[in-house]
Amino acid sequence: MFRRLFDLIAGLISVRITGSQVEKVLNMAMARGVFISDVRKESNGAVLKVRNSGYSALKTICETQDYQIEVIKKQGVPFYKTVLKRRLGFLVGVSFFLLMTYFLSDFIWFMDVSGNQMVSTEEIREVAAKYGVEKGVSKHDFDKTEVELALLREINRLSYAKVDIKGVSLNIKVVEKTFAGPEITAPCDIVANSDGIITDILVLNGEKQKVVNDVVSKGDVIISGIIYPKPNPFGLDDPNQSLEPYRVRARGIVYARVWQESYGECALNEVQTIAAGKEKLQYLLITPWGEISMWNQSESLGNTVDNRIAKTISTPWGQLGFLKIVSQEFQTNSIERSANEAEAIAVEMALNSLPRSINDTEGNYKVEVVSSPAEAFVRVKVLVELIEEISEVRVLE
């Protein structure tokens, strides 16, 4: 074991000596104190290992005795040292980069807030900053639990908060409280919120003013919140019964056949740009002194669109970070459509642009082409017939 360790430190050279009677050369070398090991006989010579310190003596003996000597392999610290000297600048740069990466990975450089809609991102960041969470701080300078409790305590519109750290990125995930809208208890009518023909009506409370197949306009009263008591049909009037009208909170469900108009267009001739399926990736290190290429995929592409994704931080010396460039190859195709094909696409676009989905069983539509034959586009208007709930509450004055 110790001999192997010493050989590694001193350095070993594997050589091949070519010639007859190689034993003569080996005996002369050992007589001069040259350390030789792992001798393997070959048909026209031998393969062996010699220490780095004795290689010059062995080479001199071979040349004096007209033997050929060939170096096969070099092992040990002395030869690594030579490589290190040649690559010293590169190794220093890599070591510095790794040390800086390790050092910077202890800090928060990217911060994101997700899950918020009503509460502003700036408000959440301000509260988090009061408790030490902001860009450029060490991960050990704040307590995640303390920050989460502070967010819930100081922003009463939040029901949940979670601080999640992955690498140098911090994400604050929140869930906002849901407040139910105020229930209308005052007397009110149920009115139509759009024009249509009533197809179904269910009265839960109030006086029905419309029936199935009635045409209504937006704002028409369908279920009234004013009740007019009716006298007993059998003539047995109750002296305690009042025939004065009274008001209630009308309730009910109303469905009607309604119409919506939409517009769509499609070009007869179009040039489309589509992805060719090939990509090229580049990674660069952004420093205050310029961009340094770290890895560049060696692949030639045709026409490309570059997508640059940069993550940087501000330092006293300038911007520091990483840049990823994704080059997407694309190609252009010329498409020619017939008038019927263009009309079908325009109709589909018009239907997709409707704010409400079409009922597959009840809905149907009419198409009107509004473009002239000489135009480069086919333009259509689509009138869609739907069955929808049209009830709306209106408080009585």
C-alpha cells in the first residue's frame, strides 16, 4: 500500500522496450538503482513501469544499447502538476465561479407573489420587507413562520400565506378570503336582463306577470314583488283579511330564448409562420464587464426567433446573473383558401368570440356574409339563438 502511494506521489511511467535480450537492459538499469516494476514479456521486447526519477537513466541505457523505448502512459502527481500549470488560469476562473455561485446561493435574488387578485403584490411585498424578506437578503436573516403570521395578521383579507424558498428564489403563496355579497332582503321585482321569449318560469315568491312564450324586453317585470290579495272566491270574506297590496322580496327562475350577434373574418390568402421543431440553446453569464458564453449548442438553424430569459441582480459593480437564449427555428407557409373554407373559419371565429357558450341542444345560428367578392377577406355576421336564465333583481322604490 505504501509503495503504491509513494509511486503515485513520485510518478510512474509505463514504457515499451523493443529489441532482443531485453533482460540485459533491465539488469543494467537495476544495477544503477532504477526502480522497475510490473514487467510483462512480449515477443519482441517487454512492457514495464519505471519511476519518474529513473526514466532518464533507463532511456539513456536503451539509446546506448540500440533499444527502442516508447512511453505508453504517465501516472502520478508530477504529471498532474504539469497539466495544472498549463490550465492554471482556467482552473482559477472555474474555482472563483464555483465559490461565487456557492456564496450567492445563500441569498434571495428572485422574489415572486402568487395567488393574489384583490390584494396588491406591492402591499404583500411591503409587509414581507418589514420582517426581513426582500431581494438580496440572506436566507438566515428571517424566520419564515414569523413572516407568514405577519402577513395574515397585517392583511386581514388573506386567509392563508406560505413562504416557499427554492434555491435563490422565494415565492409567497397566498389565498384571499372570500366574502359573500350582501343578501337583498328589501322588497324587489324579478325583471328581464335581456330581450327574449320566455321558455320556462318558476315562481317561488311574488306575483307572476309573464307566462311561457311571452316576449319580454330588457327591464320588463316578470315576477312582481307587489302582491294584491284576492277575495275569497266563495264569497266567505274574512273580516280580518286586508285587501291592501303588500310588498315582498320576489324570487324565481326564468329561462328565455335570446339572441346574440357576433363577427368573424378570415383571409383568402395568408402567410403563416410555424415552428420547424428545432431549437438551439445558449447559456451566458452576465457580469458588469460583459456577457461570457458558458455553453452554446453547436447546431446551425435557418430562420430563427430568439427568446431571451434573463435572471439578474443588481450589485455595486453592475448587473450579475444568467441569460438563457432559446433560438426557435421557423418556416413560412403560404395558404390559399376557397371562399367556402374562409367562410367556415370566419364563422368558427365568430362563435368562439361569444361571451357565453352555445347550448349544444337548444342553440342554433344564422350566418350573413357581409364582405364583397372582390375583397381579400371573407367577413361574416353570426346571429346565435340561445336558451339562458335572464332573471335579475330590481329593488322596489
